[in-house]
Amino acid sequence: MARAISKVMFVASEVSPLAKTGGLGDVLGSLPPALARLGLNVTLVLPAYQQINKQNFTRLDLGPLYAWSALDWEIEVWQGILGGCTVYLLGNPILFDRPGLYSDHNGDFGDNLARFSFFCRAVIALSKALELNPQILHVHDWQTALLPAILSTGATAPSPLDNAATVLTIHNLAYQGIFPYKDFFLTGLHQEFNNINGIEYWGNISLLKAGLLTSHAITTVSPSYAQEIKTSQFGYGMEGILADRQDDLYGILNGVDYAVWSPEHDPWLPAAFSADNLQPKKTSSQRLLKIAGLPPVDKQPILGMVGRLTYQKGLDILVPALDTVLSEQDIRVIILGTGEPHYEHMMQAMTGRHPNKICLLNEFSEEVAHLIQAGSDMLLMPSIYEPCGLSQLYALRYGTIPIVRNTGGLHDTVHNYSPDTRSSRQGTGFAFDDYSPENFLNALRQALKVYKNGKIWQAMMRRAMKQDFSWQKSAYGYLALYNSL
């Protein structure tokens, strides 16, 4: 009988709060500690970025330690503790002593292939030096997808990682680590892997493809997204590989850290509230409107949105739908985020058309992000695709009703309200299917209509706040997968 999994190593390019650019960092800051609380021995390995405060880490003297690759750079190692997990930072001043994780104001770093090839091989060197022998090696996205390929193709000397089962999690398939074909040598892989059945991808190379081909299991961050990425619409050229590997493909929903995102004890809020005491939520609404510089509203809702201003987030249908609603009703809209200049200009133009009704806060603020979740009545997420989504999970906890497109994790977490069906007693939000301004507008209008019935709306708020999307549930899902391997 196989022994239960007890030792897991996570290898990733982001871990909150040490280094983070988005949802990947949030997941790696929450899932490993959740597994540690279940009794697993969990190790975290990430690059030693310049921005990480290393005061709480110990520099290890392991003698000369090198990552074999096209260029032999020496590895610097720091060790610390985070959330009950042992953390190792692996770096080299040439590669990681710079502002930014993957890019700066000039765009992506031109040596990212060399940087993350080095990092993957440095993980193997670390495992040899410290005799780290996890049963599960769990890697994340393109930055670490090369690691299973190196191990499975024999492109390195034997190491304690050779016996580990490998799991690759796709957080967003749109990002695939694509680099010029001529730079294949930087991966250190054998030449026979440099073809269409290996790492080659439309005249380039793809690090994510290498991991998809060689990991023992592949996971995504929601069950629906696991199905969607096997289609040409959402597969980004990888749908064939994923369809071939569908027996090894799993969707496990991301979770929420309720120690950070709960209205009962959120330090960013002016007053705590709960499903049993909704009245203080209005205090957050007033604070939010004051920060946004918008006049107060009387019996009209506040609509919020938090996130990157990009094509993925559905801004091409959000703007015309909001233009219509703002022309019809005296509602308030607060949007927090930065992104692509085209969409920033589009949103700024809309604020000019509807002064005193809409505010774009073109920045990121942790305080305002929490206030939008707490002080809004509805959250807008008309995404084209959404692997999991966290904003709607936060919104549910704060009794802020999501209006979403039925895709990926949004489909898995928001139960559509319809007054004519059983969903009137189960609904936690409003969802629409086909991606169009008209469909989003219809969902928005329905939500605004239901909002006028305070009894029904408050019942929906309380249902939403009682949903459980804790990391503990997700951790049990991963533990079951690990044991099956």
C-alpha cells in the first residue's frame, strides 16, 4: 500500500507577501500554509528578487554551488519560514538583483529565459546540497514549467527530485513563456526535445509546453477552466496537448484567505459588519464615495470593479453597457486599476461623459480594494475568460453581489439569480452567457431591478456571505490529488 503524502515542494516565481504581481502570488501565499496546517511538510522555493526583504532570512553557506546551464552562474541561497513552511530564496546578482520580477518600464526583461532556466536548475542543485527529497514537486506557470522537463528527460545528473511526482498548475494559459527558437540552448535540454513533439512552438519555444508534456499531473484553478482550455477558444494553441492529457488534467478551485478578506475583522474598514448585522456596511459605502470624490446617493446602488484594465476583463462590453445605465439612472460606479493605455483612456473618457457618477482610480491601493469590496452593492466582472477569479470570491464574503459572465471560475462560484426558478432561493449573483454588451446590460438591468426590493436583496447578500471558499477546502482537493499520484 502506498504511503500517504507527507512532503511537498512548491516551486514558483511569486509568493505573497514576499514577491507578487497578481493572483499567482496570492495562491502561493495561501495554499502551502493551508497544506502545512493539514500536517504536511511543505517547502517553498522562489527566486531571490531584489524587492524581497531578506532581514528575516539566513544566508546559507553551502560552498560553491552552481546551476548547470549554458552559463554556470553561482547560486546564492537564503532560508526562512513563512506560514509554517520552510522557504528558500535562490538567486544570483546578475539575474535577480534588479527592480521588477519579469519586467520594468521598458517591458519584459530580455534575459527572462536565462533567468528562469537558471532558477529551475538551481532548484535541482539545492535539492542535492540539502538532500531535499519531496514526494510531490509542484510547479506553477511557465516560469517553473521547465523543471519537470529537465527531470523527466534526463537533462541533468541524478538528484533527490528524480523520485518526486510532478504537478504543474496553470494559473492563466495565455502566458506561456515563449522565446526565440535560437535560444533553445539556454534551457539545457537535450536537442531531441527541440521539435514539434517537444518544446518547439510555431517557430519558437514554449516553456509552458515543456511542462504540459512532461508533468505527471496538470491542474488549473477551477473545474470549468480545466474544460475550457481543451477548446480552440481558450486553449491558446495548447488545446491539442491538453485534450490528449485530459486524464491527467484536474480543476481545483482557488480559495480565499478569510483571515485577510472578511468584513468581521477587516482593518481597512471603518466599521465591521456581518451577515447578521449588515447596517455598518453603509459606513464603508460612505467612506468609499468620499475617497472617490462622488456625491452620496439615496436608495441607489454603488457598483465597483477591481482589477487590471485589460482585454481579458471585458472592458469592451462594460463601457457601452455602463454608458447606457449611467444615462438612465443616478447610480455610482468606482473602478480601481491600471492596465493597457487603450483601456485606461477608454475608462477616462467614460468618466468625462458621466461626471459625478463614475470615478476611475487609476492606481492600486490595498485600502480602496477592500473598501470597494465592502462598500459597493454590486461587483462588475464581465470577463472574456477567468481561470478562477478572486474578486468575486471576496465580493461574496462582503455581501457585494457579483455580476459576471458565465466562464471559468466565475461559472463555478456565482449562482445566477432568476426570480422564476429555484435559483431565487439559491442565487448569489447575476450571470450571463454570450459575450456582448447587450447581454451584460440585461444582467445589469436585472440586478438593478432586484436591488429595489430590499427584502430579496438582503436575503441574497446573506446567502452570498455564507458561501465557503476557504483555502482549507482547496487544500483537501490538492491533498487528494497528491495521494492519487
